[in-house]
Amino acid sequence: SSSSSSSSAPGTAAVSAADAVAAVALKPPLALSIDVGFAVVQQGFEEREGLGYLKILGRDSQLTDEGLATMMDFMDAFVDSSNAARGFAITYDLRALRSPSINMVMRVAEWGGHPEREAKWKELNRACRVVVNAGLRFTMCRGVLTTFFFVCPPIVRTYLLTDPDQPEEEAVIFEAPVPAHVEVQAEAGEAPRAPLDGAAVEEQSGPSVAEPSSALHA
């Protein structure tokens, strides 16, 4: 009986390995883009930058819970994909997007604050850009982001812009929280990090915000 059990073990292992390979082979590749009605979500890899990218391009269409769930599932799949394995940048182009409800904003904040998801994004997310129309919409979005980041602090420095090609020094910048070891250095009397060129930092109880120099003279 011992010989029969020993002879069957390799075969069992071979079957298990084959099943694992088949499971990977059957997994469909992640689509390059999806349309959720109120937005088109694109993903890929930028060879020149050596980073993956995720772009959310808003549309003038009704926002739906179903579309939001589909978009968040796609974003999760992207972060777990090979395109994001070396890091990624994300752009939210919200110029055509209708204003979301507070409940929807909070739902996204809770989604982003999930411990496992937050850990993945901290490891892989390298840049974040939010693009909105100038004027009142820009002012409103700045307020919404400030509230959002109180609930779900930014993983990386986040730029609020009015055009995807706008120079970053002209953006409003939301800084990621300072790591604990940096705070300890500051308490020990070491020199603090210098502010961004062309920007003044507004101190507040939430995430720090750097205003473009032009905004100081508005």
C-alpha cells in the first residue's frame, strides 16, 4: 500500500500543477479600456516612463452606482496586473464629469481607505493628477478634495490642474502625509523639507496644500 501511495503522489502533483497553469491561461487579459457610461477608463504601460498608467476620462452623463462599482473593479484589476507591477501614474480628467453626490464621494473614499488596497497603492502609485475646469468648478473641486483627503489621505503628491499639459508648478498641490520618521527628525531639530519652488504652503489641520504662486496675488 505504501508503494501505491508513493507512486500516486507525483501524478497528483502533476495534475495540480497543470490545473494551476490552466487557470492562469484561462484568465482573460485586462481590457485596455472600459466604458462605464459617465467615464471611460484606460490602462496601459508607458515605455518611456517605465510606468503603468490609469486614466479616468469623465463624461457628461449620469453617475451610477453600478458604473462606479465596475470602474473600481477595473482599477483593482489594473493594480494587480503586470502593467502596474513597476509602479503607475493615475490621471482623473473630470472636466466633463457631472458633480458627484457627497455619498458617492464618501463611497470612493471608503474604497480607497481599505487597508489591503491602501497598502498596494502606497507601494505602486507614483503620481496623481486631477484635471478640472477653471473658475468656480476648480474652486469647488479644491474644497471637495480637501474634504476627501481628510477621510482618505493622498498616497502621493496630488496635482489639481485645469489642463493635462499644464506645468505642475502652476497646480494646487495636495501633499501626502509626512512619514513618522520624518516627523521625528523635525522634532529633533533637523532642517525641515524645503517648500516647492514657486509655491507657498498653507498650514492646516488636514493634508498640506501648496498653492501656485499666481494664486497668492489673485
